[in-house]
Amino acid sequence: YAASYCTGLLCARRLLQKVGLDDVYEGNDEVDGNIVSTTVGKTTYYVDEVDEDKRPFRALLDVGCKTTSTGCRIFGALKGAADGGLDVPHSEKRFPGYDRDSKEYDADMHRE
């Protein structure tokens, strides 16, 4: 899971550098497992702050035929890309630390 997170983080930083948004959207500095989102108007962006001139680069996760279960490595790559500064729409329901019965998310467990 940690290697997938690092791969997502690296891909996000390289993509933002190629399109010239790496200075505007620096990503998450503190790796604490929390979901970051900002609402501007009726649109929700999954980045810390939204620049007035340039919107964040939005990427969508397509898992194809891969079976997705809670804690799957593909969600590690998704979290890494989101922490890297990409705007990837997601929720915490598939991350490790989410309890389906109580419907609560434990960010400390995800961080570990």
C-alpha cells in the first residue's frame, strides 16, 4: 500500500510539473490521512485551495475490471495522487480505517 501511495504521489507531482501547475497546487504537506476538499460555488475540488486563475487538474480513477475491496492498493495510489495535488473525486469509504458498521473514518489508522 505504501509503494502504491508513493507511485500516485510521484505521478501527480510529475504531471503537475509538465502542465505548469506544480507551483500553484503543491499538494498536501502533512501526511495525516485526512480527506482534503474545498467547495467553490457548486463544485467540490479535492485540493487545499483553488486558484482564481487556474483550476486544479482533475483526474478520474478508472479501475476497469479490477476487483476493488476496502484497502486495495489502487486506493493507495488514488490517495497519493490526491495528496500530490491532483483533483481526484473520492470518498473515504474504501480507505483503510473506514468502519462500515459505524460509518466512521479513522484517519490515524489510514496513516499507519
